[in-house]
Amino acid sequence: MAEKEKKIVKRPNAVARFYRETSGELRKVSWPTRQEAWHLTKIVLVVLVIMAMYLGGLDALGAWLIGLALGA
């Protein structure tokens, strides 16, 4: 009887596969131009400042209301 030969499938290790798949996905990305990136950065900074002022105001209002409630 002849022994059945097992077909050995060589698979790349996880690190090599991760690198290959990641570089393939990065080639598909539509990167913004420098002008688009700067425009989006300005929008993020404006929203950040507005939210910081809003949350700071809520915090001050809360502290004032707690101060009134505790009589301090």
C-alpha cells in the first residue's frame, strides 16, 4: 500500500500577511491634498474651541448651582 502524501500548503506567517494586506489597503486610500488637509484641520480646531467653551460654561454653571444648593 502506498502512503498517501499530504499536500503541504505553505502559508505566510501572520506578520507578513498583515504587512502585505495593510500595504495593499493603503494603496486604495484616497489621500487629501495639502490644501484639503489644512482646511479640515482648521474646521477641527474651530469645533474644538467651541466645544471647550461650551463644556467650560456648563462646568461653571454646574459649580455655581452646586454652590447655591450647598449654601457655600
